[in-house]
Amino acid sequence: MKWKPIVPSEAVILIVEDNLNNFILMTRLLAFLGVKKCEWKASGWKVLEFAETLGNVDVVLMDIALPDTDGYQSLASLRSHPRFQNVPIIAVTADISAENMARAREAGFNGFIGKPLDPDRFPEQVRRILAGEEVWERE
Amino acid sequence: MGTGVVAGREAPRRLRSIPTTGMRGGLGRTLLTAFLILTILPLALIGGYAAQNNRRNLQQEVKSKLQAVATLKGEELQQWFVHMRQALLTPISWTTDASAGQREAWWESIHKQEPDLTGVTRLDQNGQELWTLGTCRSTARVAGSPDFVTERTASATASDHNAHFPLGRFVLLGDTDAWVLVYATQEHTTIFCLRESALTRIIQYDALLDKALIGETGKVYLVSQSRIWPGGAEAVSVGNGVYVNHLNVPVIGAYYYLDDFDVGVLVEQAQSETLESTDRIAATLIALVLAVALATTAIAAIVIRQITRPVIRLTESAVAMAEGDLAQHLEVTSRDEIGILTFVFNEMAADLKSLYEDLEAKVAERTQRLQQANYLIQRRALHLQASQEVAQAITSVRDPTLLLNQVADLIRESFVYASVAIYIVEPGGGEIRLRAHSPATRPDTVVDVADQGAWPEHVYAGDGSIIERAARKRVSVVEHQQTDETVEWYRRTLSRAAIPLRMEDRVLGVLAVLSTEHEGIQEDELEVLELLAGQVTVALENARAYERERLAAQRLEEAEAFKGRFLANMSHELREPLNTIIGFSRLMIKGIDGPLTSQQTQDMQRIYDDAQRLLFLINDILAISQIQAGMMELRLQPVRLQDLVDAVMPTASALVRGKDIELIQDIPADLPVLNVDPIRLRQVLVHLFNNAAKFTERGRITLKAWHNENQVYVSVSDTGVGIPPEDFERLFVRFEKGADKEGRWQDGIGLGLALSKEFVEMHGGQIWVNSEVNKGSTFTFSLPCYVADGDGREV
């Protein structure tokens, strides 16, 4: 899937992450990158719940190990929603096994970033994604 | 097992064929012949004798009568002769000189007096006629011929008969048609010719009387000079008794001879007349005899039939018996010996039959006993086989429930029981529970006896059931119960047996069986069942022990898996905050949150470094846990070692930063492509570099690779402190610290080596260490060569 490149300062990034600290770390790093607007939902279910209230989203960074519904189920739900059909959704997970990455690719994620996030590399990874590049990096 | 007797009983009764051809009816023929001989022969003899006697009597009688007639006639003739002699004496006395007148005068007188006298002639001694009175010619010509006289004279002198023709007396001579009286002297011969009828009259007078006396065929003849008159035929035989006369007729005759005149009277009667009555009697007799014979034959035939019919029936029955049909019974029809014989025959046949049947019954009984013995032996064999099968089954089955069910099924099938149940004493001993039963469906579908229907699910102490009693008394209990079916065929013995499953003096349970066979559960069967119960008990104990062991092992495994899962989860949970620590510390170090003082940066760096180390450790634990939990799978792919090493080198360089260590690579260009999981192999290399860097302060860390046909070898050598040989083994064990004997604390090698060992071995290789204390260590691992299938893809 190809998506339209966008400059970080204009991008809106939705972070689906149950760990607040991780979310904050990510927003800091994204801010370092220049991203001004980040949305946060703690679960895929909540994303769907508030899909209508959400503004435009350019990229979704989604944890896979989520409460209630895991990342794969959430991905399927989001993909069935018209608003997220063409939005790149990137798996961000601590399960960095090759199996998991292959599974993510199979399931329809548009990228894979392994946890723990490397603060040295994470902004660069997101920048590439916003530039329209697929990123599949486990660490 | 001895089935010969059975076969013997089946042998067909041999049918004997009796060769009786031509023998049937022989008895009747014999008896009939005997009868005929016995009846007809005496009759014929008596008849014959009577006829003969009668004939003789008749002949005698007739002969007497004829004799009387002959005598009578003879007397008459005698008188006539005497009379004639007197009357004729005169001429005799005449001599030759007698005058003719005298002669004529005498002739005149005599002729009137004797009308029968036809003439008188005198012949001289030469036969010359001297004179003749009346007519006597013919006679003279015959009788008076010289030949005649001469012949007579000559013959008289020559024969005895002629002695009766003497001189000097009257002799009667007969001719064919005349009689003459001849009186001869020496000088002359005087012939008196007589009328032929003269004598005939005398003989045949009073014919009626004669008829009565001599019968229709009676005739009187005169015999003279061997001739018979009338007729003058030669006399064949004269006189006495029965003979065939001159006319060739069988006659009875009587003869009276007159000496004086040399003449006889012969009276004959035809035998046919005489014996007419006697022949009639004989014929009658013959007819009678024949009739009697016929009647006798008929009666005899009937009688014989009467006699032989039962005999024949007896014979036929005997033949039938000889041919094997012993069921013979004849009706006793007559009250005589045959009847007795029949009766006795019946008795004997019945005896024989009953004897035979008795024998058969005995044979059958013996056969049955043998069959029973056979059956018992076979059943015993079956039981033994069953126990063997059970033993076999129970040694191979480990699951107690399965075991009990199999045992129940096996016992039921092998022993043909209606149902088999196995009860197990519950822990605590107060309750016994049904644990297995065969058939699997509740047995009330098999046995239609209400209270036999089902084995109770629970048996409680003291409830008095057979199972409870067996368990309490620790001995087998058998109960027999007759079903009260009215039809014997349906009547069965319901036998229930409960055999305790004893282990020493504990009762583990009860084996209960229900038999609906006719004979019920026998003692020998119970023994086999007890044997089986023993085996089952042992097997049950074994299975329980096995089950305990298995459960323990399973628990252990579960614990291990839990541990693995726990560690995996924990690692994950641990990593989350660690990621925050690492992330934010790195954030601060990078100055994203604003500039830090050098002291702050230094402190932050420490936090960051140790957090990083902790993350490595946790990652290792996670990996180990995954391996332990069996969750780790290799993703093998063709990999060039050089590429991997190139990827690892930046990390390695970072590890030895600040130390006087030279990193050396020695990888031949022709090293085969490896078939490995690059992530894991990379981890191994990182660990080995990490390890080498930790224990080496200065010198070299050399990575070397080489290969032979099958293996690729990679070694990482350092010039560090080295490892004492006794620690070699412990190095690769999880969580073993690399602490030396002097208590010198070495930085923990943690899980690195253990994990490396796991990874290498997962690839089918080996890892080992060579080390000399204070000189350095060399860790070497081997990997099997990759056999390329086409173009080896690279990472």
C-alpha cells in the first residue's frame, strides 16, 4: 500500500498504546522530529469507539500486546472502517521475533518497529514512514 | 483332545445281507413231502395189500367153485362112463365068432337104449375092420386106423401118459367131431363111436346152474390125451390155478381127472370176470388213495402254512434283526408251541433291543461324559488363555480406567459372562464404587431379570451385598440363583461371583461377574478368576503407581512449562518499564528535554548502560524461557558467516571500546554457506564477543573460522584471564556464575553461554571451551554445512 508523503510538522499521528510512559516517550521523540499533533488511544476498541470524533489521522502506530482486543484484531476492525482503510498502520511491539514480524506483514500492517524503542533511531524511522517508506525493523 | 469316542458314536449300524436266495419256502416243501410220503405210502401199501389179498381170496374162491363144478361134472361123467361100460360090455365079450345076428340084435337093443351110440366097429390087431354096427365111419377112419392104434399103442408103451391107455379097459378118445370109446385087447380093438353131443351134454347140462357157478365166461372142457375138447386143441397147461389157457385168455381153472377113463374135466373161468369186482375195488382204492392224498396234501398245505407262517414271520423278523433292525415284535396268534416261540422271540427281541439300547445309552452316556470332560478341558484352556490375555493386556495398559475396562471386557468375552464389573475401594475405605463394567451399556439389556439388571453404582460398608461381603471377608463369594422359568430350556442358573482384589491384606476392590450359563460358576472357574483377580490387582497397583509417577512427571512438566511461561511473561513485563527507563534516559542524554550538565549526562549514562545490560539479561532469560517452554523455533536460512560477522563487528567494537584490545578476523573466503537462523547465530557471536571482552583487559580477540567436509567451525579466542578446567562444564549451565576459586568476582556471564549452547545445539552443532588460566580462553562451536538447494539466499 502506498500512502501520500507528509511533512512531520503537518502530520497527525495516532498512537494506540496501553502504556502511558511509552506514549509520552513516543510523543517526545515525535516532537523532537517535529510532529505537532499526536492522538492517543489506549486500545483498538477505543479507536473504533471514537473513530468519528477523531480528526484526520495520517499514520497509526499500534502496539500489538493490547488489552481487550489485541493489535491484529484492532487492525482488522480499523481496516473495515472507511476512515482507516488507506491509513498506514505500523505495528510497534516488544515481540520482535521474526515470526511476529512475518505475521504482522501477513495481517496487513504497513510497517514494523520493535520495542524497546531506540530513542536514537525512532524519530528517523517515523520520518521515513511519513515520507511514504515502509519500515520493517525489529530493533 | 480325544474326540474319537464322539466319532464312534456316529458310526452307521452295519447292515448285513443274509444270503437266503432259494431258501425261502424250503421248510414248507420238506414238510409237505414228508406228509405226502407218510400218508400216501401206508395207504398205498394197505390198499395194495388189501387188493392183492382180495384178489387171491377171490381166485381161491372161484377156484374152489370151479373145482366143485369140475368134480361135479367129473362125477357125472364117471357115472356116464360106468353106465356106458356096463352097457357096452356085451360086444367086448364077443369073440370073433359071434354071429352077425347076435350083433344085430344087440345093436338093435342098445341103439334104442343108448341113443348117443352111433356105431360100433371091431378092428383086428392089425387094424382091419372086422365088423361094424351102425355108423362109425368117420370115427373108424380116424380112430380105427391102424396108424391110430399103432401110434397109440406104441406111444402107450413109450410114455407115462400112454400108461393110462392100457389094454383091457375102456379108453375115451376124442376127435374133432366125435368121441370114441376104445376097448383094446391083445387080439382086437373095439371102437364105440359116440355122438359128439353126448359128452357135451353131460358137461354142459343144467347150464343155468352152471352159469351161476362158473360165471358168464365159465367154460367146461374135456381133456384127454393132452388135448382139449371141444376143439381138440393142444392142451397148453391144464388145471390148477391161474394161467393163460389154450385160447390165450388168462383164466382160473380147476381140473378133475377120471382115472378109469383117462380123461379130465377142466373148468375155466376168465380172470377178467373173476377179478372184475376186485379190480373195481382196486380202482376204487386207487381213486380213494389219490383222493386221500389230494385231501391230505391240501390239508397238509394248510396245516403247514399254519405252522410255517409264524415260522416264516419269525424268520423274516430274525433276518431283519440280523440286518440290524432290532425293533421286532410279532403278534402271538396261536396258543401252541409256535405261539410260545413267538412270545419267546418277542421277549428275546425286546431283551436284545433293550440290551442294545442299554449299550447305546451307555455309549451315549460315556460319550457325553467324555464330551463334558472335553468341554471342561477346553473351558479350562479358554480360561487360561483368557488369563494370559488379561495378563498381557494389563502389562501393556498404564491407564487404570482403561485397564479396568479392558479387563472387564476380556473376562466377559473369554468366559462368556453376562456381565463383568470391577469395583474399587474409595480412599478411606467406606465406599466401594463401580469403576468398570462390561458390557459398556448397563447390563439390564442383557439380563431380563429385574434384580440382576444392574450392578449398583455404590456399595457401602455393611450393606450386605455380595460385593461388600467379598470386600469385607476378603474371600471370594459365589451365589447361585435359579430362575423360576416354567420352561426348562429357559431355566438358568444365575451365578454371581465376587472376588476381592487383594494386595497383601488390603482389599483394593472387587471383581464381580454374572454368569447365566446353565451350569453356573464352577469351582475351577472361580480359581481361574481368583488367579485373574491377583493379576488384576498387581496390574492395578502397577498402573496406579505408574499413574502417580506420570502425574508427578506431568506436574513437574507443567511446573517447568509454567516456569517458562512465567519467565516469558515476567520478562515481557520487566521490559516495559525498562524500555521506559532506557528510552527516557536516552532522551535526556540526547538533550531532547534540554541540556544537561556533564555530571548529569554521566549519571544518566550509567542509568542507561545498566538498564541496557538488564535488558540484555532479560532478553536472554526470555530466550532461555522460550527454549525451555518449547516456544523457540529456528528460522533456518542460508547465511554467509562473513555477512554475519560484519553485522556483529560494530557491536563488538563498542564492547571493547576503551580497552587495548585488537579485534582480528580470520574467515576464509571459501567457507561454505551456513544454514542457520541468523538472529540466533548473531546472538551467539555477540555473546562470545561480549564474554571475551568482559574477561580481557588487553590483547586480542580473534574470530576464526574453518571447515571440513561436514562442519563449519567458528572460534572466538581472547587473551584474558582464562578459565580453570574444572569450571568448563559449569560455564554453559544457566545462571552459573563465572566465579573463580579465589572468590574473585567476575562480572556475571549470566545466561550468555548457556543460551549460546542452546542455540548451537538447536542448529545441530556443539560448543566447547579451551582455556588456560591467565593466558586466555577459546570458545569454539561447530555447525553442520548447508547443502544448498539452488542459489543460496543471503540475509
